[in-house]
Amino acid sequence: MPHLLRTFRFWIGLILGLAAALLYGWVLQPVRVDTSLISLRQDYRTDYVLMVAEAYGGEGELSLAVQRLAALGPETPAQYVDAAIAYASDQAFAVDDLERLSRLARDLQSAPPTPAASSP
Amino acid sequence: MNRGPWPLLVGLLLGVVGGLTYAWAIDPVKFVGSSPAALPSDVQADYLTLIASAYAATGDLPRAQARLGLFPGPNAAETLGALAQARLASGRPPSEAHALALLAADLGVRPSPPPGLTPRAATGAPTASPTITRTPTTRPSPTVTLTPGAPFQVDRRELECDAALRVPRIRLLVLDAAGQGVPRIEVLVLWDNGQDHFYTGLKPELGSGYGDFTMSEGVTYTVRLAESGALVTGLETEPCLDDAGGVYPGSWWLVFVQPPPP
């Protein structure tokens, strides 16, 4: 019987500790490991791509635009631009903005493939 | 034998350690739907630089201001100015620093946008796209453009003995022919074994044509406006006396002025 009691107390402690730790680690004090550009909300991510397109319109450096888009995450730069165009069309962005995005998408498609850089 | 609360405590300890390991390392919370303000500081710096680069290309100040409004902070111009200096110092492309300097200077001399242009996203509303749909005005190129007219000339060169300036600086002001401060002027600072550069207008609270550079004692500096050639040589810290008779290094005050057209 004492052995069973000890085992019961051990499991009760383990379950309580586990529950408290998960509550603390997931809800009260979650560790922020994923606050990179990939975590941006869709509207912010679209605006980020639009900024890249705007800057590309002035700078004309496709490699720099690719580098900036690569910072968004693991997908290809063209995929991010396509997603931005879809969102911008859906949200009725200004025609000029859509044209900028389309130009960037077009230039990305016509450019030879380059290895994506890891930082903007 | 009764071991009291030890089994409970051991279980509790193991549960806490295991739970925290799982919650923080094995399967941490994945944040989605973040705003730019939640990004780490280095990513924020890249984001701000991109805002400035987009502004340099489009010249759309209200849109740039709306984007900057996503970041908390009392003075965006100061933040951008400091970021421009940091990027220059870290060897990033000068075009980045120029774009940041351009936006910082323009924020310092132009009015804020009307409240209606604040993006919905900045207010925490669950929508949507940036609401600004103004057609950006095209700016042909982000290169530095000087105020048209005659080249700048050195108008004043004075040693400043001001104990309030805790570190010696080369402080300068660039004025156009009308006496207005000129932002975005690139200033080169050269010394025996090095050189640096900065832009006017990064501290708009001190004037749109103002810029400064921290001096080191025992070093002789030459200051030149990058594209006009105006030159001041032989600048080094000079001793000044405070009220208590103590010695501190003085600063230099330079004024460059564009002569009025004939």
C-alpha cells in the first residue's frame, strides 16, 4: 500500500507540474521564436511586397528585390509576389500599386534563376 | 516507510521541467498575424529601411508616414536618422543610408498626414489592406540632388566652448541662398587614416540643414561637402575652460552658405 500511495503522489505531482508548465510556457510566457517576417499578417506581408516593388521601381535592382523577398520565408520570391497580387486585387488596391506588383512579378519570371539570399 | 511529500515534489519537478521543455523548445507557440512592431529589432531595421527605399522611389510621404505609424516611438525622424548613421557605420550600401536620410529629413520639414490616411492595420482592426490608395508621385531617381544654384561656400568657422556639449563635435549648418536649411547634403569627414560621411537633416529638431560628427582628441579633420567641394581643413579639438577652471575639449561650428544669385 505505501508503494501505491507513493506512486499515486508521484503521478499527481507530475500531472500538476506538466499542466502548470504548459500553461506558463504556452499561454502566460510563450517564447517568441517565430517573430520574423514570415509571421506577418497577410495585409502587412502584402504591403511589404508592395514596398519591395516600389523600391524596385526606383532602384531597378532585381537581385536586391529578390533578396528582400527571400527574407519573407521559404517560398520563392515569385510566389510571394503572386500572393500579394491576389490579395491586392481582392482588396481593390490602387491600379498603380497593382502595376508595380505585376511588373515585379513579370521581371522575376523573365530573370534567370538566382540563389536566394538569406537576409534582406 | 512513509517518505512524506517527496514523491509528489519529485513528480511536480519532473512535470515542470518536462512541460517547459516541451512548451518552449519542442513545440513553442507559433505566432502568426504579427504586426511589424512585433518584429525583432534587426528585422525592424530592415523593414524601416525598406519603407525609406520605397519612399525614395515614389516620393509618397503620406504613405511612408502611415507605414512608419505601425512602429511605436515618439520621433520617427530621429529613429530613421540614427538608423541611417548605423547603416553607414556598418558598411551597408550608401543608397540605404541615403534613403533613410531622405525620409528623415522630409519628415522633419513637412507636415504630418491627415488622420484619415492612417492605415486601418495600425489601429489594430482585424482588416485588411493598407487603405492608402493615392497614386504615388514618381521621383526619377533616389540620388542626392543639391539645391540648384551656386556651390556652397564656407561662411563661418568658430570654436565653440560650451560645457553642455559633453563630447567634442564638428557641428555644421548648410543654408541655401534664402537662408533656409538644406537637408540631405552629404558631408565627408576625412582624417589621416580614415574617413566617414553623414547627411544634414538627420536631426530635424536642430534644423533641416544641421549635421554633426563626434571628434576624437588628437585627430585633425577635414570637412567637405560631397558635391560642392566646400572645404574646411585643420579641425581638431581645442581646449576650453569651464567656470571652475577645468579644461574640456571644445567643438567646432561651421556654416556653409550658398551665395545669392548675381
